Amino acid sequence: MCVRDVSVSRAARRGPQTFKCETVTEMPVTSYDFLLASWGTLGNLSPLLTAGRRLRQRGHHVRVMADPTMRTEVEAADFEFVTWLRAPMGEAADPTDVSDIRDRMRRVVFEPCSAYAADIRDEIGRAPADAVLGLDLLFGAALGARACGVPFAFLSPHVSIRVLPGVPPATSGLTRPKTPEERNELNAASAALSTAMNASLSILNRARVELGLHVLADAMDLFDEADRVLLAVSRAFDFEADFLPDNFRYVGPLLDMPNWSKSWKASWPALQDRPHALIACSTGAQGQRDVFQRVINAVGTIDVEAVFTTGPSLDVSELHAPKNVHLVCGAPHDCVMRDVSLVISQGGHGTVTRSLINALPQLILPMGRDQSANAARVEAKGVGLRLPPTASEPEIAAAIKRLITEPEFKVAARKLGEAIKADIDRSRLVNEMEFLAAVGRRRRGSS
């Protein structure tokens, strides 16, 4: 039986009650209205659209609020598109510079809170929603939904941003501690992330007061206040936490392919005996040209055939490739991965997960902090290697040769990939959202 549980945090006890329950049973067949909120790049949007497709398959109505540049992708997926009006857009919403975590969090997450919240409130006023699902850096979307009394779930298409006990914070790139010294390092990294987040707490609380919401003692309390935090990663891939907050759920990866990358024809000659590799660029603009030019140069020194998918943020004309590296703007990675022996990337969650599902070892050169978290898990689980983005061409070439010649990487990738597929098959994302929507429908009926 589900009950009201307001014991998650000090902040939650002071504020409006949220609905939590240990398990979610199958909900009655009812059509609900869901508002999905995205920001920034296509890499952020794609998992949200996958969630929307699953909800639509169950007969629900879904509309997607996103940056105007995402309209084509949203409408290609046959969803109603709603644009942000006050909130930042384009590079202002997702800046290229990711070196200063405190400054990035302030600019991307906290300062736009009021604008995102106002847009969410206006959209719910225009067309009521039974529940809102927003990406986990859209703090303003959570505030807007809460101010309207609509159930809200954060969707994390990567490892948890909220610090979990016993797990290295997403910004650290650390592995799970095995020694007291490593535990101290983890604690220091967790404290550093909390300090970076709370440096902008006054901005968040100012936005909350404007909306008639209580102030928070800690920025992380916002996650505990949400009705759900849905981790769209495989529990088998993630590091095991000492315990999870009551409102956290693993719902497995969300891996539908973006519309822009669906066409594919193999670039390499037929019947090639030598190994094949996929080099996959990030969808976000992260100043990655120099890194990938070094990767291309390194691959040029090895007896392999490679295809490099540049994505929407890197111009093919800016790169110089040897004969064994074939440049394409985009391609469906699921198809390409059937023909390759390894994957080289920056470590975006979608690319990493697809590689494992296809039992492919991988080399990661992370530039973003969430990519470092993925790289740490890949390395810790023995399914690949990581190098710093400053790695030299000989270092990159040596790592690629190891992944090709040492079979234990392939064996570990196959085993973990099977566990990830099982997590995808038993995903409870739709059930969790239907439960929240049922609560939201009751609230609307009683208001």
C-alpha cells in the first residue's frame, strides 16, 4: 500500500508533502497527459524522447518542451513541441566551457531557475499536465511543477548528480573506494561538489520564495524533494551505493537513436580482414576537434579500418583523415557497432551503453565530468580503458592495440552487456510515471 512519506529530508518535512511508495503495481488503463522538459543538446534530448515513446506506446499524450533548435527532432518523433520562452537557449543554455564546475552550475542550473519555472508554469496553465518529467539539471522545471502542485520526476540519463553514499560523485572520475585513503578521497570529492552546488543555493532559494515555496538547507535536497528521481542507467553498470534514497529508481538506459543519425552505409571496403573501429564524437560542443584529430592520427598508424561519426557539433571539413579513417556526419551506432571490434569516444552514456550491449571494448578520452564518471566505471569493470584528453598519439595507439589483442576486455564487455540488456527489459519507467500521473489526476480532480 502506498502512503505519504515525508521523511526523506529536513527540507521535505518542512514543505508540501510528496507521494512515495516502495513498489509500484500496474496502473489501470488510463490515458494521462505528460509534459517532458529538455534543455541544451540533442544528447540530452534523445533519452527524454525515448521515455516519451514508451509513454505514448501505453496510450498517453506527451508533449516536449525544449530549445527551439530541437523542434525538428521533436516533431520528427511525432510529439507536440513546446518552446522555452524566457529560459536560455543554444550555447547560453549549454556552454562549451566545462572547466569550472562551480561557474558552470551557477550559469546553467541556478541562474535560469526562475525563467525555466515561469515557462513550466505558463505551459501547465495553457494545457494541464498530470505529471512532469524533466532532465536532472532542470532545477527550474522542478520548481515550476511543484508550484503548480503537479508531480515531478527528474530523469538522469547518466549516473546520479545527487551524491549517493559510498559512490564517487559524478564530477570526480573516481572509482568506488577500496581503502581508507580512497574513502577519504571520495569524501573530499563529495564535499567539493556539495560546496560547488551550495555556492548558488541563495539563487535557488530566491527563485523558490518567488514561487511561494520553502527555502532549502542544501541544494541536494531538491532531489530528495522530487516525487521520483529516475536513473536511466543500468544498475549493473553503476557503482553500488551504500543505500538509495526512497524516491530513487533505476529504470535502465534509454537508447532510441536520434533522427539525424538514422541513415548508414558502410564506408569501408567489403571483406576486410583487419579489425574495424568506431570513433564517436560527442553531440555537444565541447572543443573536441584537437582531441579527435589526435585520435584519427593515432588510428592512421594502426592496421585497422575506422569510421568516425562527427555528430552535429564538429565540421568534417575541419578534420584530416588517413585512408583507413572514413568521416561521416552521423550514423546509427547500433548498426555500425555490428561491424566493429572496438569503440573510441569521449564517454557519453549512450555511446558507452550501446558499446557494452554490443559486447565491444572501448577507449574513452573524457572531456566532460559525466564522461569521466562513465570512464571510471568502464575501467573499473574491465570493459575498456580511459586516457586523459591530453593523451599523445602513441599513447592512444597503444591503448587501441591492447583493446584489440587482449581478449579479456571483450569477455567482460559481453558479460556486462547481457546484464544491461536485462535491466532494459525490466524497466519500470512507464509504471513509475503512471503512478505519479494518477496522483496528479487526483489532485486536479480535487482542486
